[in-house]
Amino acid sequence: MGGMGMSDTLIEVKHLKKYFDVPSGQLHAVDDVSFKIEKKKTMGIVGESGCGKSTLGRTLIHLLESTDGSIFFEGRDVTRLNAKELNEFRHQVSIIFQDPYSSLNPRMTAEQMIAEALKITKRCKKDQIEEETRRIFDMVGLDRRFLKSYPHELDGGRRQRVGIGRALAINPKFIVCDEPVSALDVSIQAQILNLLMDLQEQVGLTYVFITHNMSVVRHISDNICVMYLGQLIETCPTKELFTTPLHPYTKALLSAIPSTDITKQKEQVLMKGELTSPINPVPGCRFYARCDHSCEKCLEPQSLQELLPEHFVSCCRARELNQL
Amino acid sequence: MSENNIFLKVRDLAVEYTSDGKVIHAVNGVSFSIDRGKTLALVGETGAGKTTIAKSILGILPDRAARIRKGQIYLDGTDLLKASENEMLKIRGRKISMVFQDPMTALNPIMKVGSQIAETIRIHDAVSKKEAKKKAADMLNLVGIPRNRYNNYPHEFSGGMKQRVIIAMALACRPELLLADEPTTALDVTIQAQVIKMIKDLRDQFNMALILITHDLGVVADIADDVAVVYAGEIVEYGSKEDIYLHPKHPYTKALFNAIPNLETDVDRLENIKGLPPDPAQLPEGCCFSPRCTYALEACTRAKSALATVENRHCCSCSRWKEIDGGNGHE
């Protein structure tokens, strides 16, 4: 994708698939997804619940083993690493979870959780762990008086800061942020988003930012992938997605977001029906049943096409519908 | 609108909870009113007291822990706080209904959804089982669920459909007031758009008064007539949707708007509201927002100021709004 040199790419996935076996068949959680992320950039991944965005995030850092396809991290295929190499890879990637309540160990203090990550990676000497833990506390904006606090003694925003500190402790290059602000109030959400953006600049981090909140993703991402039932249906630079969405689903998704500007209330394109099942899907466009523009061609398998520079869409009618 | 026509009037309501010997001041002197067919949005963050206000109106505060310290709630002229439990049983479901946030836990998992709606109808209306069943199926149809799903169990529905079932149940007895507590927060945006559209249509069809509790300013812009901004159990700003969205006066309201990224404008950095909402067990002495307010003076931390009129019905509890704003009302 694109004309950027190889050296700018941190992670590239090609035809990535993650299927789960369920009693009624095979659940295609991630189905033939390809994209790449440049260093120090943020790739937003959006879609409705059940579209496979969290599974994609977890598969990217090999928390879940992929079913098929490849994940190139700095040019090396993660899916082919041996145990030792995989361990090294895992010291370079990290994840921040949505729910700061259940993703922290209730029986460890904030300090212990961050120190544990330092010990595991052997990133610093034993006698430096205390100092390094305090430095991370400062980085994520946690007052040192919370060093000995247990998760239940902290509010949601501070808990999420501990989660971010723990992710940073291993000094990663790449962090998957899985709905990191969805459980937080708006005033706290702004604090955490600003923190993540500051850290990206300071440390030179690369993010995958998974969310269902289109305003948040517009604010934080450089590029966006839109997913629908396991498939990547549109990807392009963030601004372009909001000005020139090409896929009918993306258009409907954007129009469904209620605007805070009461002077220009937009006409909503109400989407019919709900997400269908990703279990044993038929070939063809998965948005078929809900789409206002579906035709017979849509029942054939779809593939991503570059319709505008850096703007990929998987819809056989996109060119015609957008008069490109 | 004359005093007598006001359908629901809440005056100076204060509610406190007792927990571990601490007194938690959840709602502290809240007043508002709402007419038939209108929508009031209560906007604020977690713990601001929005849900407690709704539960007070419905009379479902937990008996032991909660105490209504003062205030009156008039529905059509009757003070609900003086009503007996028997009277309230007749009012709940028939005159006032509530939709809760989480559609996953609000339904009985071992009862068919149709029967759950029919049960509600049978409690309030003297109708035969057969009639109740027919009415329940009509309600399902009204919220966009095919009648043939009557015999399905909740686990056979998606989140959006469960929320529709809950709304069908809440509306089964044609309530005159609907309290909707974050009705779409657990739903995806495309489903949220469907549910909000449906609530709007039903409100207009039944001329129902609607109190919507939410923190989503986009949803409020879409559906509300009036907006009350709630902070630490107080209404800090109140007015029509236009007042609040086009001429916000209270520093908290302004900060709230600046803290959310939106789809229309680009900002490099979101404005933080520094610090955290106050602990309702230890509220600050003066203005509740003063510890986080960039405009706070020493006087703000010492004494509270009451809601004062900005223009018409638009009022704001900040003593400095004129100074901060350059003295203009809606100019």
C-alpha cells in the first residue's frame, strides 16, 4: 500500500485471518485483513461491537494465534517466530484494555504492577526498579502518593493511568489501545487522550487505537480502518474518511453519529436491520442485507480496491456510486 | 405556560445516602419542570446524581440507604413524595415508566419476552390474558420487532432488540412520563440512531413527557427541548437546548463541550477539566465546581451562589458568568 519506503513501516499484516471454532460452525472474527502502520503513527480501528476489532488487536500482538496470514513486525513475520524470538517480540509490544476495573490485579498495588513488568523484561537492574517505577508514575501523570494504592482505591481515570503505566513499563515500540477511554467520563476521557498523544510524541510510540467512538478516533488517528463482520471494508487517512467516505456502510455509520452542532442537524441515513452473524458467512459482501445499494454483483467475493490515492474500499459498486 | 399546566414539577429536591456511617449528598436542591410532549435532558458525569433524581420521581430509591431530605415532586398536581406505596404502585408503569441503561440485565432471562410485556399490562389493566397477549404483541410490533418473536427468550435477542423490548414494556400502559436512563449508552451508534428515532416518534405519538438521562451531548442535541446540566448533585445550568448549546455560560458546561472531540472542528489538544468531580461525602463548601474551575476566586470557594437568570428561562449558578462572558446575555 502506498509509496512509503519499507523502513517507515513498523507493522504490516497480510491476509490475516482469525477463526474460532464454535458449536454451530466457524466464526470468522478476522477475515483476510491487510494493512500497514508507519512508525510513530496511530491506526484507528472502528466498527460496531462484534465486528472483530478487539480480536484483530489481540492477534496483532500475538495474544491470540492467527489462523492464517502474516504479521510483519519490523520486517519479520511474527507468525513464524520460535519461542525465544516470540518472547523478544513480546517485549516490544503492549496492550491497554478497555476496562481498568478488570484488567488490573486487585491484589497488587499500583507500584507492584508496574514493577512486575520491569522485572519480567529485565529492562533495568534490580536496584533501579523503584526509581524507574516512580519515573513511569510521573510519565503517566500519577501522583506518587498512589504508589501503594490498590486498584479499588483508585477512580477509573487513575486506574487507566496505571494500565497505561504498566503497558509503558516494558518500553514498547507498539501499543494496542483497546477502547481505552470508553469506560471513562468525558472530562477524564480528555485527560487520557491527551496523555496518550503526549506519550506518543515523547517516546515515539506507534498505536493501534480500537474504538467505536468516531469522534475520538477522528481526534487521535492518522489513518483509519473500518471493519464490518470481520472484514476490512475501507481504509484511508483519517481526514479523508470523514470528508469522503466511499463505502455505503461507512457513510451510514458516520451519519448515525448524533451531532453536537444544533444549528445544522444532519439528515440521518437510518440503517435497516442489525449485524448478521459472522458464523459460517457466505462469500460476498457481508453488508449486503443492510445495504440500500446491493445488487447481484455484491454476492461475489469483494476485495479492497484503491479508488483514490491511499484510499482503499471493498465494495464493487463504490466507484459507480461515488462517481469516481 | 401557566403554573397549573405544568405536568411534572420537582422543587428543591435533596437526597442523601448513608453508607458506612458516611452521609453521601447525592442530590442537593434540584428544581425543574417539564410539560407533556416535551423532553428534558439531564446531562452530567458519573455520580452527578442524575439517576438518583429519576429514582426519586419513580419512588424506587433503596429504602434503607436513601433518604429524601427535602423537596416536593408534583405530578399533575399530586405530591409523589407524600403518596402511599399503594398509590405509587398505581402510578408506576401507568403514569410514569422508566427505561434502564443496561438491556442485558433488565429482562427476566427465563421468561418469554412477550409474556414479560403482557405481565406488565395485566398488572395495570383489567384485561383478559388473551387481550394482554394481543396488546403485548402490538407493542412489540410498535417498536419494530416482528410479532412472531413473542415466544423468544431474551438471550435470543441482540442488545438493540432487548432495549426495544424494554421500551415496549415501559410504554405498554401508555405512561404520561418516561424516564430514560442512558437508554442507548450500551448500544452501537447505528442501533442508537434507530432507538432514538423510535423514542422520538413514540413521544410525539403519545404526547409523552420524557426525561432523558445521558452524558452524550450529541444525543441531547438530537432529542431534547430543555437541558439541565448536573454537577455534584446540583443543576449548575438550565435552559432550552439553544440556550445551552449556543450560549453556554457556566464554566463547567463550557468545559464539558470543550472536553469532547467532535466531528466538525479540529483541535490539536482537548481541553482537560483538571482534577476529578468532588467526593459526594465531602462536598466543597462553596461552589462545587470551584476546585476544578479556572475562573474560581476565593469567594467562589467560600459561598455557593444560587441559580440566577441569564435570559428568560436560561439560568446559571456561576456568580461570575457575566464577568467571564463580558457581560452579555445571548449576544
